[in-house]
Amino acid sequence: MKNQNATRYSKQRECILRVLGETDTHPTASYIYHRVREEIPNVSLGTVYRNLAKLTEEGAVIKIFSDDTSERYDACTSPHCHVLCRRCGSVSDVFIDCSDALDKEAEKVYDGKISGHSITFWGLCEKCSRDDG
Ligand SMILES: [Zn+2]
Ligand SMILES: [Zn+2]
């Protein structure tokens, strides 16, 4: 029984990681759920959420908070920032690395321990800024 559960868990986990790895659109949990369901039809949304929470905790994926309520996920764990398009809601990667310096600055004024941060810029994506004019 125990082994069976472990196998099922790793299969779902593997599938979630693959779905995330194949896109750079920073999908929501429900997008990931629909894609995973094409391969594992009996998977539940709750299971996908639990797996995503575990993967986030382990540092295998990054959870991004955009300014609406939906959480989005990223399989790219190397240091980078994000730009959220104010018009179409797309999230793009910006590879600037200020992780160490910024963490140290925060720790200077914070009594606890800082282990990371996430930066989201707001603006217009390439396509929307083209449409703009
Ligand atoms: Zn846009
Ligand atoms: Zn990203």
C-alpha cells in the first residue's frame, strides 16, 4: 500500500513538473490541473494543489503572486524577476539577478532571517505596448 501511494505521488509530481517545464507562461494551478488531467484522468484539483505546495516547499518550483488573486507557478528556479502585463495579465521573465544584495539589505533592518524574495514589475508586455501605438 505504502509503495503504491509513493508511485502514484511521484507520477503526479513528475507530470506537474513536465507541464510546468514545457511552458514559460507561468500558469495557474487550474491550467496545470487541466493539462495533468489529460494524462492522469482521475487526478483531483486538490491533489494538484498539494503537489504544487510540496514542490514549492522543496524549491523545485516557484510560486508567483500577481496582483489578482490567482497564484502562478514557475519551473525556472534560477534567480530572475517577473513583469506582469497590466493589460493582458501575461507574466514574463526578466533575468536580472539582485538576489544576494537585496536579501542582505532586508536582513539589515529585519530581526529575523530572510531566505529569498520575489520581485514583480508591472507594465505592458511587448505585444500590448506594440498595440498601444
Ligand atoms: Zn500584454
Ligand atoms: Zn519566471
